[in-house]
Amino acid sequence: MSTDPAVSGKDAAQALRKLGFREDRVEGSHHIFVKDELPHVVVVPVHGARTLPSGTLRSIIRAAGLSKKQFFAALP
């Protein structure tokens, strides 16, 4: 059982912006973020206020090269 807070795609996108990522493009409901220090993109599915599945959230945090603590501190 996870003790992490429920996070929507919209909130995850805002946190990444706060952490220095920029939104490169939007493809459907997937927002693509880039950061100069990273060789790859970070994809965040934004489906309104629906919360992200825990595995998807872990994948976003890992792809961004962040710790859970850094990511959750940046949430709105």
C-alpha cells in the first residue's frame, strides 16, 4: 500500500514546470517535457483531474531524474 499522495496529471505537469522542465509539445492528452540536462523526454498523461496510477507516477519521477521527496515538495 502506497503512502504517497494522489497526484493528477495536471499537478504533475505543474510540479515539473516548477522544477525547471519546459513543455516541448502536447500530443493528444500527453504533455511532453524536456530539460537540457536530460537526454530524453518526460511524458505526462493529463486527463483532467483523474489521478495518475502509482506505477505511472513512479515512472515519471524516475524519468525526470528526481527523488520522490523533490517531486512531492514541488507539487502545488
